[in-house]
Amino acid sequence: RDMFQAYVPERVLDTLLAGDIERFARGERAKVTVLFADLVGFTRLAETSEPEKLTQTVRHVFNALTEAILRHGGTVDKYMGDAVMAFWGAPLPDADQETRAVACALEMQQIMTSLPYDLELGVGINSGDATVGNMGSDFRHAYSVLGDSVNIAARLESQTRVLGCSILLGEATALRCSQTTESMGMVAVKGKQECIEVFCLPQS
């Protein structure tokens, strides 16, 4: 319970604890949808803010974004400086994972416009098979997800500045979510020899 209560919705905990806990240590393959969200304009804010004020701001923003992730049934993976990573489809399967992840991204954008920090959010979402489990070392580990589908989600997030869209989706996410999407064509992303088709949401 201590390991998962900060990462998954409360309603998921009892189901997890009643099942095969050891599978988290073994690792397993699962179909997941991964979301990377990065604060745009954070460098400027960090350079002009006092340390105490900056710490409070980051905590306020990530508290709000984390609450959105949990509301939409996501699992919080990690915080990376001015970014947060989350995924759907593990530790419990989720047939609506693509729709939930995209809905979460839309709510995240609404949250950012309501906060008084003049920050924007770039979001990349991708779906596919990945390895999930307790990743790390014997000294420190956390429930996380690894795989090519995860890397693509991160690359999509970095392309939001280049393509001028705040939310970008991989093909599998776009085809399986219930939201309306638009193709932006084939785009070259770091780490992939072949271009991938990238999708956006109208007016995102």
C-alpha cells in the first residue's frame, strides 16, 4: 500500500493488494498508454524566482496535474524536474486507456490556463506494448514502465514546440481514443530510423 498509494487512484489499491503482488517485482508485458507533460516557460520562471517561491510553485502545479491524472485513472510514474510522466493500462488493464489519457491531457491544459504562473504545457501521448514493474536498484526502485512506446511518447512531447501543438498523439492512441483527432503527417523523431505519423487534437 505504501508503494502504490502515491501513484494510483485509491479505488485501485484494494484490487492490487488482493492479487499477485510478486508480479510487480518480476515485471510483465502490458499494453499501456504513456503521457509525458512538460512545463513550457519554466526556465524563465526558474531564473526570476526565489528558491522558496519556485518550490511552492512547482508543488502547486504538480499537485493540480497529479490530481487530474488520478481522476482519470492514470498511474503516476515519476516527476522529472519540470515534467511529469504517467501511464494507463497498468497495474490494472484499462480498455479505455487511450480515451482516458487524452481526456486527462485536455484537463491538464485547462488547469494550466487557470493557474497564475504564465506557464504552458506540452503533452505527448503514445500507446503500445511495454514492460512494467518495479524498476531501479536494490537501494531505490519504483513502479515504472519501459519500452519503445514510452520513448515515442517522450519524443512526441518534445515535438509540441516544433509543430506548434500543445498535445501530440501517436497513431495507436489517435485511432483508439474517442476524441476527434487530426493527422499532421509523417514526422522524424529522435531515436527512430523511420518517420512516424503524428496526430493532434483540433485547436490543441
